[in-house]
Amino acid sequence: MKKAGLLWLSIFLVLTLVLLGGGCIPGVDGFITGNGAVENRAFDYTDFNRVEISNVITADISCSDSFEISVSTHENIFEYLELEKSGQTLRIGLKDHFSFTNVKIEASICLPELVGLNISGASEAVVSGFNSVNDFTALVTGASRLALRNMMVGQSSFYINGASVASGDLVCGNAGIEVSGASRLELSGQGGDIDVLAEGASTVNLEKFLAASAIVEAAGVSNIRVYTNGDLYIKASGVSSVKYFGTPVIKNIDISDISSANKG
């Protein structure tokens, strides 16, 4: 029985090596390595106010009176680059079903107004200089990173999950914030009424972000730091903690399990 088991194991290993050697892995059409000179190419798209980036792309997104888009990467990668505009959304990523190594893609995007941002697939974005009264929504997932610089917007929504990180300077109207999956959000600046949910070992640090009022909920093993001189509602469960700063008017505190809520 042992010999038969070893025989089948040997056959399985040989077949696996053959498949790997021939590049025949289900769902993968090819293995692409970045090589050759690094090129910078410009793309002519206009009339968009939303940006989506994915597939380990680094993007610098800034406010400008005109639309300008450029991408820098190895010359052999451009044929696998997917850059398109759909409606008012500009999308930048890589073709599906390929495995990429030694690939660095840097995008520079200038546009007059930004109302939506979607970052995924371990991508990074620095967003700077926008000043608008319009709403702004940011979705950051899949171990991605977002940095905001000198941003002024209207009502805001932030969804940060999948071990992602978002931070920066922001002045906004009312804001809804959801952070989950071991993610982190840290903001400075000020805003209107905010509604914050942190769950799944996540952290929300708003100690330097003055809110008009706040409703906060920490669940799992999460932590929230909030700063307001207005009404404050707190809910904490699991092994979570809430620290509050300023001189809030505590309207309600709901603490369960071994969670806590204290003045910072």
C-alpha cells in the first residue's frame, strides 16, 4: 500500500511540474515580466470625475483646470495595460488572467473635479488640491493605500477594508465612515456630523479631525478616537475601545462585553 501511495504521489508531482513548466495553470494565460526601457505615454481622455485604479498601480491624482493623463512603465507592459473611460469614470488596471512580476506602473492624472475614487489590488494613490462643495466617495480595498492632501469637499463617504490604509487632510461636510478587515483611517481637519463604524480589528483615528457631532461604533477588536464639541453617541462591543477628545455632550454610551469608552 505504501509503494502504491508513493507511486501516485510521484505521478502527481511529475504532472504538476509539467504543467508549471508549460505555463498551463488553470485561470492563468501567461506569465509576464516587466523588461525593456521605462516609457512615459500620454492618453487623451476628458470629461471624467471618477477614477478607478487596480493591480498594484501607483497614482498621483491632482486638481487642474485641464485633463492630463500619463503612465510610466516598462515598454512591454503597455500591451497589457487597460486604460479606458466609461461614462464619467476613468479606469486604469491590467488585463485579467495574467501573472505579472517586476512590474511598476506609475500614473499621473490631472482633472478639474473628483467626486469618486476606487482603489484596489494593492494600489496606492495620492490625491491633492481639490476644492469643491460636491460630494466625495472613496473606496479603498485589497491592501491598498490612499493619502489625501489639502482636500475640501462636500458630504463624504469612506469605505476602507481588506487591510487597507487611508490618511490625510480633509475639510468636508457630513461624513459616513466604515473601516473593516484590519484596516486603518487617520484624518486631520474638520467636518460636519460624522457617523463612524470600525469593525474587524480596525482603527479610526480622528483625534485631530474636529467634527460638529459624532455617532461612533467600534466592534470586534477595533479602536476609535474621535474629537467633537457637539453631541456624541458611543457604542462599543467585543474587545473594542473608544476615546473621545474635546468637550462633547454625551448623549448615549452603550458598552458591552469587555469594551471601553473613555475621555482621551
